[in-house]
Amino acid sequence: MSALTPQSDMPTPTTDKITQAAMETIYLCKFRVSMDGEWLCLRELDDISLTPDPEPTHEDSWEDLTDVVEQLRDDTEDPNYLMANERMNLMNMAKLSIKGLIESALNLGRTLDSDYAPLQQFFVVMEHCLKHGLKAKKTFLGQNKSFWGPLELVEKLVPEAAEITASVKDLPGLKTPVGRGRAWLRLALMQKKLSEYMKALINRKDLLSEFYEPNALMMEEEGAIIAGLLVGLNVIDANFCMKGEDLDSQVGVIDFSMYLKDGNSTKGSEGDGQITAILDQKNYVEELNRHLSATVNNLQAKVDALEKSNTKLTEELAVANNRIITLQEEMERIKEESSYILESNRKVAKDRTADGQALTEARKQLKEETQLRLDVEKELEAQIGMRQEMELAMKMLEKDVCEKQDALVALRQQLDDLRALKHELSFKLQSSDMGVKQKSELNSRLEEKTNQMAATIKQLEQSEKDLVKQAKTLNSAANKLIQKHH
């Protein structure tokens, strides 16, 4: 941040704007955030040079340049342009924050807590992403903006999130919606479901439109990109104790100094760090592989159930067709009997040989047969309607089965890709294991040489002791000779 801080103590327009951007609009509408590799590049929009050349060669060129300057200023003041700039800045900050958090966590190699600085900055960035374009609700105390409302919708979309929402509401220290939203983000990260919840929320733009403006980050493509980046956080283990934290009064200001490029920074040692990174990647791929396998099994079970249902509906349709054919045959038979009865009645009327009682019985029977015919026709129409409905249901089931099969093929392709990546990581792990084995063999050889040198030292000590004893013996013999000589 030294490039943004003046040398003098007097405030300058640049520092005033930076302070205002940090305190009032954290959405970075005053800056353009870009990425230089894995580092952050900040440039103030007001620093863009719009001054014309002091000595223009033609009068027309000065007027044209003035028009260009006015057009650029109008574009900069356009609300849509500012919102697009804010979305791009927040997406780049989320990329840097997530990448830095994953790399530092893998190098640290332990469970993260709430005091870890990159983790705090990640939550600050996520909070501002969720606040971007949020509609203000008017209350008797004034306007209020809170991202707790959209997060409450997640439990309706994903039933697993109901436990988190209930835990947040039961925390005694939280008094504001902002504090509840911050606690919800921390619990979702601990559960390793933050990416899944955000994807489910972003896919329902019809529900989000109640809380966000149309050009907000959660309503645009940048929100889906950030939700995809959150998948990488599943390799991180985090543990928070929120009973003692004051989440209501925390001030969320993005610390850009964590992501600015430092010329004296060097890469750390590669040995154990690379092995740890490979093992973490291998564990993540295996977890994702198990998740996809479970998804494939669920889809296969659904396809089998649909096939069974399809077979059952086919059998019912065949039975209905047989019933319709039977009813049609019965209807034809009734028509023949009715025509036969009518013909008989006509003959009876012509011949006038039958009495009035027989004619009454015949009319009664004709009426019953006619009513039976009407009932059969109604039942036939009902069976035909059921048959049409069954055919429509069959077509819909066949379409659903085709879609499920396509999804199954795509998931199997992803599973094959993950297996190939798993084999590659296994190969890298085997190569690293071979290096470890070579180092262990060299260590064993050094230990053998050390043992040999220790044995040699012991032999030399023993020989030294023997020489000392011999010297003592010679001294005693010399003393005896000297005494005899005297």
C-alpha cells in the first residue's frame, strides 16, 4: 500500500478518495482492480490521463479530443458502467482471496481458526459480494441493507442448510441480520457446503430478484463464477467458536496490502510442501470421485425406477386396449340385438298377433338395452381418454429417460476424467515415495558407516588402554631395576 500512501501528513485528494472508497463504498467503484498473474493491480479511475497535448497542431484535433474526454467522463459516470466495474472488481478480489487462502492453508497444514488473516479477508470479500446491488428496505429507523434475507432462502432450496439456519438463530450473541449472515457463512464453510449453497441460490434468480437489483453481482455471470471458485475451499478444514465473537460490530474493510506484489517475496521450500499439496489434491479428487459415483448410482436407480414404471404403464395400456376392444365388441353385439328386437317389434306390430303385454315387455327390454348401450358408450369414451393420457405420459417418460441417460453419459465422462487425474496424481505420489525411499537407503548407509567408525573408535580406545597398561608395567620394571642398581 506504499504506492497509495503520500509522504506528507497533509491529506491529498487521492488519500481522501481511498478513505471514502474503504469506508463508504467498499465495492471499489473508484478503482479498477486487475490481476497481474497472482498479484493485485490497483488503478484509480480519476488517474486516467485525459489531458490533451499542450501544443495541438490543428484546431479540429483539440475539439475532437475534448469530445473524446467528455464522452469518457460520461461513460465513467454511467451507473451501468459503475456497476459492471464493481462486479469485475469484486470477482477479481474473490479470485485472489480464494487462491491465497487455499495456498496458505495448504502450506500451513493445520485446521484454520477465526484469527487467521487470509480467512478473515475471505469473509470480508464474500460479505461485499453478497451486499452488491442489494435493495434497501425502508423501516421507521431508516434504510437497511442486509444479505441475511437471501441466505435464509437456502434452506428452502437445499434441506441440508436448515441445520445451519437454525444454529444461527439459536446463537445468543447475535442481534443484527448482518451478524447472522456472517455466522451463516462461517458455518457453511465449516460444513464444506458453501459452494453448493451458493450455486443453488444463484440458480433461482426469480427468488433473488426480490432482494437484488437486476445488475447486481448475484444476478449476473460473475456470481456464478464466484460460486464455482468456492468449490476449491472444500480442501480446507476450518473450526470457529462463534460464542465469544462480536460479529455484529465488525467493520469489513478489504486489506489490499495482502495481495499487492512484494519484490522481496520468494518461493518457499518445495520438498514436503509439494508432497502435502499432492496428497491434498489426491484426497480432494477422491472425495469428488465418491460424490460423483454416488450421483451416478442415484441416477441409475432413478432410470431403473422409470423403466419399471414404463413397463407397468405399458402393461396397463395393453390391458386398457384389450378392455376397449371388448367393450367395442359388446357394443356391436348390443347394436345387433337392438336391431333384431326392433325388427321383431315391427313384425309383431304388422302381424298384430302378439298381445299388448308382450309389446310392453318388449318396449321395456328395448329401453333397458338402450340405456345399457349408452352406459357402454360412456365407459368406452372414458377408456379412450385414459388411453390418450397414458400415451402422453409414456411420451413424457421416454423424454425424461433420454435426458437422464444423457446426463448419465456426461457424468460417466467426468468420472473417467477424474480417474485419469487420480492415476496421474498417484504416479506423482509414487515418484515422490521413490525419492523418499532413496533418501532412507542413503540414511541407512550413513548409519552403517557411523556404526563402523564407532567400532573402530572402541578398538582404538581398547588398544590405548593396553598401551597404558604396558607403559605402567615397563615403568614398574624400570623402577625395580633402578632400585637394584642402587
